[in-house]
Amino acid sequence: MSKEAGPFAETAPSAAEAEAGERAAFRLAVLDGLRRSPRAIPAKFLYDARGSALFDAICELPEYYLTSIETAILTDCAPEIARLAGPGCALIEFGSGSSVKTRLLLDAMPDLAAYVPIDISRQHLDVTAARLRGDYPALPVRPVCADYMTLAALPPGVGAARRIGFFPGSTIGNLTPPEATAFLRRARALLGEGGALVLGADLKKDPQRLHDAYNDSSGVTAEFSLNLLRRINRELGATFNLAAFAHEAFYDPGHGRIEIYLRSLAAQSATVAGHAFEFAEGERVHTEYSYKYDDADIDALASSAGFTIVRRWTDPGRLFAVIYLKASS
Ligand code: TRP
């Protein structure tokens, strides 16, 4: 029998193969992004090993309330989520990372038919799957190595159980409104009739509070942002002078989003994989949007993608929301 390949492969590609593939995709995306006007590099590349560790540190910052508030909401509402989902369903997580919040749901749903983490990083996926198999020996863990923005189907092993999607961390906010609708439509198709989705979304609030969450006083966020250039230097043999770029993040109330850039502090040039790029003083490279939602935004998003809102939970300060959506019939 030929070796199975693709997202459902049981045998992972060798570490070297996976790394070569990821590096080639990174190189293409960076060159393409730097040739655009305005320049932009996709935020998913922020999360190399050091970037992931820095992001974990961001999640612990006092200014970055999102993680602690969402965790508190999920801790409270997990039993109700389990009741709404019903027995014997499969939990599908979009962009699972280290699956920390997932454990709150796994603990509340002891009879899951399967847990299906979907993640673009094979390494993250393998580590997470191994840990979860150790901690939940009765739980079938069926990892899928894929970009959840383009994944067309789930592996046959997931079976016919009712599917509950999980998309925490306000990652929905990192999608533009049309991308968010497209993602939810795709999720609805993957989850099928009778499917449901547990969504975490950061809420619109005092702009200063939002600004501080992306401009922390200890500089961890700036370090995380600049780590993208460090990664490009290391992996693509580039020559960015990190001291000549700065992290920039601000809230744009018109679009209801935080905008995140790397700003060139001087006129300078840099070489990336043998290609030279000029940067004007003050020129920005966009890396991320983080859209903030209110109830009406969430209603509009859900109905644009064929979902009905069953339940919403928020904290007393109304900073963050967890929403349970079901596929409209
Ligand atoms: N998903 C996170 C968010 O929107 C990503 C994030 C937090 C981020 N801080 C950042 C991305 C700083 C780039 C730079 O909140």
C-alpha cells in the first residue's frame, strides 16, 4: 500500500520534510507580502517556537485580560456547554495550539466520541495529542494537520457523532469580516446538520483598555511583534536590523479593530532570501488585525454564516464573550 499523505496521514512526515515544507511556504509568503503595497505579512507566522512562548507570556500579562477572562467564563459555562452539546459528540478545535482551554471542555464532557484538534503546526499537534492521550486515556484523539481556513473535510475516523466546534481566544477577531463569514460557513459545512460551535470573541470596550492590551508596559508584546523579523532573519537568511523597527498597535474605532504593524524607524534596506527591499522612514508592515465585537456584530456574523445563537456568556465587566451557536436548519 502506498504511504498515506495529506492532512489525514497517520504517519507524520519526517521532521526534516515538515520543516522544509513550512520554510518554503514561509519564504513565499514573506516575499509576496513585502512586494505588496501596503506591505503585510500574515500573522500566523508570528508563532514559531519563540513566538509561541512569547504569546503564552502575553496571555499572562495583567493588561492582556482576554485569556484570563475567557478562561474564567469557560470554567463557569463548561457544564452548560456539555448539556447543550449532549452526550457522545465529537469536539473539533480550529487552531488548537496547546489546547489549554480545551481541557475545561474535555473535563466537562467525559463521554466525547473524539477530540479533533486542527492545527497548521505538526509539531504543536504532535506534542498536544501526546499530552492529551496521556491525561485522557479513554478519549480518541484524532489530530488533523491543516490550515483550518482551507480544510474541506474531516477524516473518516471522526465518524457520525454530532460535531461541536471550538474556536476560542478571539481568533475570529484576527479575520476580516468577510473572512470571518467565510470561515464560519466552512465550519458550518464541516460540522454538518445538527452541528454547533463554541466561539470566543473579545468585546468592544473603552479604547484605552484595548490599547493597553496590545501595548503592555513590560514590552513583551513588542518583543513578540519584532520576533517576526528575527524569525525571517534566522529562517530566510534576511538582514533586518531589529533595532530599526518598532511594534505599533492602536485601536481604530471606525473599523472596530486593533491594527498591528512593524514600523521602520529610518530609511533602510534589508535583504530577504537574496531579494533586496527598501523601507522609507515611518513605513509600516502590517501583521495583524484584531476585530472587537458587540452583540449586534455577533448577531450579524452568525446569521451571515447560517448559525443561530443559542446562548451567550460574558464576564461581569462585559470584556469578553463566549457564544454557543448552532447550525440553522
Ligand atoms: N489573537 C491575538 C489577539 O488578537 C493575537 C495578538 C495578541 C497579537 N497580541 C498581539 C498579534 C500582538 C500581534 C501582535 O489578541
